Amino acid sequence: MSIENTYKLLAARYYKLLDYDKIRFIFVGGLGFVVNYLMLALVYDLLNTPILLAQIVGAETALLATFVGNSYWAFKGHHHIPWKHKLVKFHMSALGGLVINSFIVVVLVRYAHIYYGLALIIGSAAGLVWNYTLYKRFVFKTHIKD
């Protein structure tokens, strides 16, 4: 197989993989994780705020970033819903994930003395299933044509 055919095959598989909303959701979530981590580090380390406040600021910033990515790329077939309604539903559904994530981060940092970056990884993993399920079924619900 030539190198050109190999590239074409890899590109085709890449785009086929991106056809799955779960894969796109994970990419957007990865971006959200980076945003959350950077804000958490900024607010907790540099501004010396309590871990709970730092995590809430980081999570809210990440939430807004992931809303844009999920709304315009990760989920398809929901553009019949006004973005303002989706944003409200997104916040409502993400509240459970935010509570799960923040609770784990605070407990692990404050009581188990675990580095906040590792605590954020664990908390984010715990909120992942919650968020995907609610986003898919509630926020970015596909419009079914009659």
C-alpha cells in the first residue's frame, strides 16, 4: 500500500470516527477539562482562594466553553431549539455533574490531600456519564421529522 493510500485510509477512518457524537463529546469535554484545570490553577494557586470557590469558577468557565463546542459541533440535529433555551437546559443538566465533580475535588484535596489536578481528573470522570446522558437526551435532543 502506498503512503498516499495509507493517508487516505487514515483520513477516512478519522472522519468516520468523528461521525459518533460520543467521540465529539469526549473531544469537547477534553477542552473543557483543560479550561477547568487552568482556571482552577489560576484561582486556587495564584489567587489563593478556597478550593470550593476555585473549582466552581473553573467549572463554570469550562461549562460555557463546552456549551459552545457541544452546541455547534458535538451534537447534531438540535438546531431547531433556540440557543438561549439550550443554554438554560445545559446549565440545569450540568448542575448534577458540577456537584459530583466539585464534591470529589473538594473532598480529595481537603481531606485526602491529593493534588487538585488528579482530583479534577477523578471528579471529571465521575461526572462524564451523567453529563453525556443528560446532554444527549435533554439539552441537545435530536429533532425527529414526521
